[in-house]
Amino acid sequence: MTDIAAVKEQLKNFIVETSFVPAEKVQDETLIFIEGIFDSMGFLSLINFIEENFKIKAADSELLEGNFESVNAIANFISKKLN
């Protein structure tokens, strides 16, 4: 079973470190692309981070906005892939 809170914390830390936005701006439901926190290059970095840290591979068919729009969505995607 995946500790979803730990996954969310890792994701938030990564987003803050790579985008240089204040930590309080990155909440569970923050729409990271709509808010301009990440762009296409940020998305590629995010995919690499997920693959390296959680040892999962996202299929091309899974690279959908709904899977990566927020910390909650990304954590749910990771949890599904791990379980």
C-alpha cells in the first residue's frame, strides 16, 4: 500500500524546488499548469521525477492532463500504478 501523504509531500517538494514558487502556493488541489507553475519543460521534469523516484513508467496513453493537473491527481496516478 502506498502512503499517499508521503507521495504528496515528495511531489510538493519537487514542484517547489524546480519551479521556485513559494511552498504555500502549491496545495493539493493547485492546478499546476493552469496556474503557470509548470510548463511543458516542467512536465517533462515531473515525468522523469516520477519515473526515477517511484520506479514506475507512464505509458503515452496515460500522459493526460487529468492525471497530472494537481498534486492530488499526480498522487492518485502514482498510487494506481504502484498498487
